[in-house]
Amino acid sequence: MIRIALSDYLCDMEKNFRPHPNSFKNTFCVFDEIDIEAISNLKIQYDSKSGSKYYYTKAGMYRLSNHWGRLANSKWRLEPLEPETKSKFKLGYASWQSFYPDNAVEELYYLEVNYYKNTVNYQHKNNPTYDKKAILRTSFETTKRIKQVRNLLNLTSWAKYFDYDDIDVLRKKIITDLVFTNKTLEEIKKQFI
């Protein structure tokens, strides 16, 4: 009997936990998409004007939304489930330890390239998996490099001036230099002409 009352009390605490509204300003976070069932026993604690719904617990935040990426003054990305869900609204979860500070002047970001999926994303230097090998850059510099890497991954027109046997090998060499050096794209390309 006491055990049931205590669990009800803890459940109510979880439902009523609410961080300070300014806690999320100027933050970077990667949410993991999870099944919608995860919020079935939680109540909405914040419903934004843009239609996103927020559920807070002592361990972290659930966000149900149809838009991810730049949000006002924060950068929140969603890592999708595999296979991807068809729904436009996706539920993401992030622990409180996954929120990192963001600003435009510090070198906070590095690039991660997934050659299997043909994608590039940026990560925060406070990410526990950061091995300190990829170069850290400001938000602006990171955005510029991401565009360059995406063009290299998805286009072939850039390669017409190169002598190569395998475009994928050339592509990987150039992208590796973009991630792990401060050389400009032009400087990198000159090495391979």
C-alpha cells in the first residue's frame, strides 16, 4: 500500500517537473527519435505557438514536433529511427546532459561524415564521443564546410578536372581534409590536380 502511494507520488513529480523557460536559450542538442508510446503517461507541460509539444521529466525532455534544426536561438537536431517513420510529427528525447551551450563566436562544432548514408552533420565539442581529431569551428564556418561536403558527396561535376580512377576514393580524400584540416577547399583540390 505504501509502495503504491510512493510510486504515484514519484509519477506526479515527473509530470510536474518543469525547467526554467530560459534553460534552453542558446543551446545545441541532438534528440533521438523514439516511439510515440513513450509519452502516453505524461502530460504536456509546454505547447509552443508553432505546434511543438514538450514533456519534461527529471531525466530529460521529450519533444513532439514537425520541425527540427534551428529553433529561434537554439540548434536541435533529431536522429531518426531506422527505418524512418512516415509521420510528419516525430517524438524526440534528450537527457538534460545532452544540452550544450551555443553561440556564434566560439569554435564549438566539428563535422561527422557518414559515407554509408552519404550524410554530414555537425556535433558539439562537449559530445562525449568527440575524439579531439576533427577541427573545431564556429557555427558560420561549420555551415560553410557542411555545404562543401554535401556538394562533394552528392554531385560529380566538381570532379571533371581531376585525374582519378575511383571518384569515391577522391571524394573521401578531399572530405577528410575538409574535416581534419583548416585548408580551404581550393587548397585541398590543388593537391589532387
